[in-house]
Amino acid sequence: MKTLHASALTATLMLGLAACGAAPSSDTADASAPAAAAEAATVQTAEAAPAAETAVEVTEAEATSGPQVGDKIGETAADRAAAREAKAAQRAADAKKRDEELAARGIQRIGWEDLMPEGEEERLAQMYQAQMAMLYSGAGVSEGSAADTAVQIGTFNTVKELNGKKIRIPGYTVPFEYGADAQIKEFLLVPYFGACIHAPPPPPNQTIFVMADKPIKMKDLAQAVWIEGTIYTQTQNSELADAAYTIKLDKVETYEY
């Protein structure tokens, strides 16, 4: 018997396997499987991507047009928008009517920004920045020290044109006396709740010293009020805060939110 050379034997076996349609070796299959799986996953991801994007778009649309607090069953987004516009228009009409009634009585409704002269906001911002820079300069403030106090930052600059005018302005009251039966004839009016008590006082030209001829009873300091009276560019000093304006009180009423 003749002995086949190793290379010839190998070639013969390969031809036989090819003729029988045999599958590739396990090593070859293992090497090609990950690549095929990765390709299939890529195709599936590409096909699924539009669906995912569509789902996100639907979710955002639903969130935008979904019900809000206070919405009634059966109302559409258009109904709710129309209702909000109607309420806003009604508030504007009511405010215009009140201003006309005040004007007929010689009273001007003003806001706290009207008490600040031109350029005052910029000056105030610079003063606050200087104060913050000093506080964070590295030297700490010891509790109970002279520096551990609520500093009133601002100026006594006023709007001279307001002097002697009858005005109406909303705000929070800060009385100098407390108690269930306290009868108040003098108090401060400030633009935000807690000023001079739980928080530093506002600038002097954002603080009003109010004087009443007859004592009034303060029921709730957290309740904002409307103050009507004659305003003067007259400085007042107190332990709680200094004021650049003084009002001689004519009327006080509850502020309706």
C-alpha cells in the first residue's frame, strides 16, 4: 500500500467534505456568530428607533395638553386657554375700573417700584454686591457680635413728585407694638412679608412710615393690606428700620389675592 503525503491527505479530506455539503468547522461558526448577531441587533435597533422617537413625541404632546390642577372633566385645551384669557381680561377690566374710581377721588394707585428714582435699582445692586463681597472676604462674622445684625442697605433717595399726593399702595404691616389688644397708631409698611422681623429690612426708600390719627387693631401680620393716604418724602427713623417716606393714613383694607 502506498502512503499518502500529509498535505495530499488533507486536501483529499477537504474535497470530500465540500462534496458532501458539510458545514464549516465549529471554530469558523463561533467566529462568525457574534458578527452576525451584532449585525442583526444593529438592524433591529435602526428599525426600532423611529418608534421610540414617536413614543417620546406622543408623551411630550400628552404632557403639554394634559389636565392641569383645577381643570374640569370634559374641558379641552382650547376651553382652558379661553377660560384663562377671560379671567385675565376680567382682572384687567376690574383694575381699570378701580383706578378710574380712585382717580375720581384724587387718589393714584402706585407700586413699590414707583418709589425708587431713576437709576436707583442699579445703585442698589452695586451696594448689595459690595456687601456680599465684604461678607465673603474671608473674615467671618461672630455670632452675637456687633456685625451680627440685619443691615439695612439702600439710600434715602426719593421721587420728589410724589410728595403730598394721595396714593394707594399694597404691602405688609410691621407694628412697633404687639399684643392681642394692641392699638396701633404708627407702623411700617414694607413690600414683602417678614421684613424687619425675620429678614433684613428693605432699603429706606422701600420702607414707609405710616401714621394714623385713630388707633387701629392689627389682626394678622401675614395678611397684606391696601393703604390709602397722603405720602410725604419725609424721613423717619426707628429701631426696626429707617423710612424715606411717610404716609398719613386715611384708609386701610384687606388685600384680596
